[in-house]
Amino acid sequence: MYVRMFMSAIDPDDLEPLGAIFRDDVKPALLSQPGCESVELVANVTRNAGGLVEGAAISRWRTMEDLERALDQREVQESIVRARQILRQEPVTKTFEVLEG
């Protein structure tokens, strides 16, 4: 299992518009991809020093191949482009392997 975190920050006034893009566009695009187990949008409960709200889209994938294949899909790329228009900081993406022990 793999967890991908797409992190950035937005203006507090853009929380609702970003939530709508995520709910109506990003989430359905990702969940329609084989291997996507879940996807959620999270926001920090406090603002950063610049007054922005930091947050992340967190998705879980069965395999790295599923994740990579999904990111190559036009539908997924277009949904990410729409979400990025609201971001106020360059996004940081990290992918973690879930270690079971």
C-alpha cells in the first residue's frame, strides 16, 4: 500500500471553492482509477505565518504502478490543473510506502 500526499497552502477565502473542486472533480477522477483505495482533503486548523491555510490531498494506492498509471490519465491531470489554480504555494508531493510490521 502507498500513500501519496499533495501538499500546499491556499487563501482562507478559497477553502470552499477548493472543497467544491475536490469533491466534484478531483475525488471522482482519482476514485475511478484502478488501485485507488481512498482520497481525502485535509486542512490545518490554524493558519501559517503568512495567513494561508495549509492542507493536503491524501490518497491511498494498492501499488506504485496503479498510482503512476492514474497520474498519467488525462482526466486526473485535468483535475489537478483545476485545483492548482487556487494554490498560493508551490505544491510538494510525497509518496510513502505503508510498512506493516
